[in-house]
Amino acid sequence: MIFFRKQVVGILLISLIALGAATAVQAKMLSIAGDDMNMRSGPGTNYKVMWELGKGFPLSVLKKKGDWY
């Protein structure tokens, strides 16, 4: 019985790891098209500039709000 329980737990852990890896692979990627872009702390120009990113800088989309990524 203990052996069976360990197998079930092992299969569940492997499944969760595989699911997490599949989710990470499906992340949408974008890159900066302009020369210099501002990465802000929120979806709008009234938010603080956190970083300045150059052309071609790769980004992973975490969330989209309106026209803002």
C-alpha cells in the first residue's frame, strides 16, 4: 500500500512539473520595435518609468490590459 501511494504521489508531481513546463513554453513573446521604449510600472503613461528598453529587446507577455501589454 505504501509503495502504491509513493507511485501515485510521484506521478502527480511529474504531471505538475510537465504542466508547468508546457505553460511556460506557451508564453507569448514580443520584442521592442522602436529605438527606445519605456517599461512602466502600470498600463498608462501616468505610471512611473521602471526601465528604458532598446530595439529588439525580448519580452514575455504576462498580462494585457486594453492596448497595453
